Amino acid sequence: MPDILGWRTTFGVVTPSTNTVVQPEYDRMRPAGVTNHVARMHIPDDPIGSDGDFDELIRRIDVALEAAIERVLTARPDRLILGISAESIWGGGRAAAAAIAERVRAVAGDLPFTQAADALPAALEAYGVTGRVALVTPYYPVAEGHLRAFVEEIGYEAGPMRHLARTSPVDIGRTSLEALRDAVNEVNGPDVAAIVQFGANLPFGRLAVVAEEWLGKPVIAVNTATYWHALRSAGITDRVEGCGRLLSDF
């Protein structure tokens, strides 16, 4: 018998305890009959003031992965979603994503799994993007090498990047829309085919919808791409309006 509220599918979502954006953004995109069940990867909201601090944040998130998966599995979800994008590509692009998938498999068996490293290439392909891809992130500059390697490995030229260097994990979710708008304008240019946002706690979903309209090119929010990929992989093809072209057109 299916879940009464999640009669079409249930998603188990794993995201850091400091993340205030993934849950509401995923819920906003949720079609009828789909439910989201969130498990938190416990990390402290310690200050971030350097590349080293940011590396330590990623390490803490990484250590918390398996315990959060174990917690959400008790809800018996139909699919797992990793609601953090940095870990999906940190330290080796596709190889890093494959290592994460293997760790998830060791805990969850053959349960279907979606992460940003799978969703973003699929989103760019759906749009038909070719050429340079610019990035906006809340990260410190230490992230640039990881991101550049990932973008180039999936077949695109890495364009300009704007790292907002937010001062704590929770502070990422408090980034102003003005700062995000300015970051988009800073990386945009006539030679940029698409703009991709990394950092699942960056409140970028609504801005991406508007930015696509004013720039006339794909602006892809990582939470939108990840949730879209999970839905389509689960065979759910509903067109969700107001969340950007990924969910309304593809």
C-alpha cells in the first residue's frame, strides 16, 4: 500500500542542519501526491573566514552523511536526494560524485538516488546549452578549482565565477536578493551561454526565474535542478509553473 499523502512517491532528503533553504524550496516545487521527508546532517554554525574554514565545513558535512541517511531511511522513502551541492563535486568532479553514490549505496542499497552532480548536467542538456557556463556560489575561492574541474569534465567551458564568501553556514541562507542579483550581473556576459548557481542553502530559486526572463538565457538554481531531476527520474512529469523553465517546459 502506498503512503497516504505521498501516493505517487516519497523523497528522503538529506541536508545540513544549518540549511534553511532546501526544505522550503523543495516543498514549493512539490506536486500533489509527492512528499519530502528531511533528515539533517548535524554541523555547527561556526564562523567561516578563510579557505581553510570552508574546507573544514565540507569535511564536517561529509562526516555526517551516513548517519543522516540512516535516519531518513526509517521513513522508508522511495528515493533519496542529497540536498547539498558542494559535497557532490568536492575533490574530483564526476569521481567525487561516484564516491558519494557508492557511500549512499552502502547504507541504502539500491534505493534510487539524486545528487547535484547528476542533476546539473541533465539540466544543461535539457536546455540545449553549449559553450561557456558562469557560476554563482556562496563559497570561498577554495571552491573554484573543484567547480572548474566539474564544469569542464561535463563538457562545458568554465566561465566567470562569483564566490560570495558567506561568513557562516546559516549566513548563506540569509544572502540578500540584491547580492544575488549583483552576482548574476557580474558573471553574465555576451559569451556566457548559461548561469548555474551552486550552494543549496543559497535562496536562489525565485531569483533564477526572474533572471531567466531579464537575461534571455538559462539561469539554473541548483535546488530546482536537483528536485526536477528527482521528479523526472521517478517518472513524474508534472509541469510546475512559477519555478522556472526546467519545471514548466522539460
